Amino acid sequence: MEKATEQTTQQIERFLKKIAQKFPPCEDSSVVTDIHVRVSQGSGEMLAFDDDDNEVTRCVVEQWINNNDEDFYNGVEQTLISTFSALSTIADSLGILKPYSFVLENDDKDTIAELYIADDDTVIIGKDLMEGLDSDLNLFLEKLLG
């Protein structure tokens, strides 16, 4: 997929800011949810939902309309990670009980990737929270039993 245009980046920034308006920072966060970001390869539509499948916001990313690249979701993932990283102060300060995450999904609600995981002292952008855990545990077990 081609590099994101400035217009695409601006659309994603507005999208994230709309989400932040729906979940303003507060001292007593009681909302428990993740943000599910669904992107449609055909329409270019990007929608945000909470855990109960209630729509939070939506927009159309013109660059993504009728994009038939086989690598479409990988490109979208990288673009979203880059933009969320640049706006991490907004993404990390939602009025949602931590930890929470932004999850990229396709039209069928299948999880593609965790884009951003925010916890009190930890922010993970574009990586799985438990990435490499299996190999670390196997190495530990080998040393312990060896």
C-alpha cells in the first residue's frame, strides 16, 4: 500500500480526537472498554466501536476507498500506529479505565492487530503486550531445569 497522504493523516487525527471527545479525561474513570477500529477496504470507511458494539465515531479515508492491495491491512496498521504514536498524549488520556487498547478489525470484526495499549505506567504502541512471552518462558524453564 502506498504511503499515507497528509490528508489521510489529518483524517485519522480528527478520528482520534473525536474518540477523545466521547471519552474525556476524568479522575474517576468508570468506563470499561476497548476501542475497536474497523476499516472497510471497499468503502474506505473507518469506524470506532466500544466493547458493546456501540458506534463512537466514523469517517471515510478517501485514500483507502476501493484499495485492492493484498497488503491493505498491514498498510492501514502501520499508518494508524504512526498516527496514534504521534498523538499518544491524546490516545493515552481517554476517560477509560486502564488498561485499554485500540484494536484494528476488518469488516467481519476479525482482529487484525492491537494498535495501542495504554496502562498506568506502560504504553505499548503496535506490539502485542505478551509478545515473546512463550520464548522467554521456555528459556527460563530450560535454565531452571538445566
